[in-house]
Amino acid sequence: MSYWSFFKKNLMIFLILVLISLFFLKLFGKSDKIRDAAIGLSISYVNSLIGFLFIYWGYNKSQNRFFGALYVSIIFRFLLIFSLLFVLIEILNFEALVLILTLCISYFSFMGLEIYLINKNGNIEVTS
């Protein structure tokens, strides 16, 4: 699977999640929280792309480099997400429930897509 193939499928999931979020926010009368949901979805989307980029980079490397890239990616993204959540919730007064709920749902959706595509294809096409 190429990075661009993953990118396109990831973008499709992102757009589907945006539509679902808009539907539920309108349904429950939380239209004023669209910004919060959009930020949560966007953080998760970028997180997914960064994670796959690290996997993509390390796929044909030695086992030590691959796992090094994987662990650095996990720590970097963890710190980035929680720093962003702190700033958004504590400083910019975003709605915590909407932000974190959309972040979690989209995070697990993107993770499921990533696992499915890597498992289905069995390999990642790395072109130099």
C-alpha cells in the first residue's frame, strides 16, 4: 500500500466522520459546537497521517530503526495531542466533551483503517 493510497482512504474516513459529526451536532442542538468537533477531528486526522508516515519511513529499515521510529512517533504524538488538548480546553475554553469525544471516535476509526489496510495488503510500497 502506498502512502497516497492510505492518504486518500484516510481522507474519505475523515469526510464521513465530518458528516456524521455535523448530523449528530444538529440532531442534539449543539450547532454552536461544530468548531470544537472540527478541531477534534482535525487533530486525529493529522495524528493518523503522522503515525503512518513514521511507519512508512521505517518499514524497509532494520528492526531497531523501525521500532525506534514507531516509539518516537508514539511519544511525539502523545505529547502533541495532550499539549493541544490542554491549550484548547484550559486556555481557549473549548467544550471538552465534544472535543474529546470526536477526537476519540475519529482516533479509533483512523486506527482501525490503518490496521485493516496494513493487514489486508501485507506490505507497504516504499518508493524512493
